[in-house]
Amino acid sequence: MITVRVPDELRDKMKGFPDVNWSEVVRNAIERRIVSEIERRKKDRDAILAAGKRIDEIHRQLTEQHGIIDFDSSQIIRRWRDGRYGEP
């Protein structure tokens, strides 16, 4: 069980609809929110997994074409971040 607090002005408007089961309205709204959030997170997860697979394939192709390259991308990333946001 939960308690939902609404502003007095909203409560007064709700009283204008005595035939509405406000508990049901709140339950349905919470359920819709949870379902939409679950779906959004699943889409995000699927997109992340697909991107990871694409990155792995690109890496495989580049390694196949050029061999293993001794390169530390973190140095480049740090340089760009420092340039964008200023050095710490």
C-alpha cells in the first residue's frame, strides 16, 4: 500500500469526478510507466549489444587487414577532452 499526495487544487478538481476510481487511475499510470520503462531499457540494452557487435566486427576486420596496432586511444581521448573542457 502506498499513499499519494496531490496538491489541494488538484484534489479539488478530482472531487469534481466522484465516479472515477482514482486508485485505479494511479495504479494504471504506475503500471504503464513501469512497462514503458522496461521496454525503453530493453531497447537501450539491445542497441548497446548491437553496437558492441559492430565494434567487434570492425576491430576484427582492421586487425585482419593491418595486424595488431600498438596504439593507446586513451591518450587521444584525454587530449580531446582537455581541449574541450580545459585541463584539470
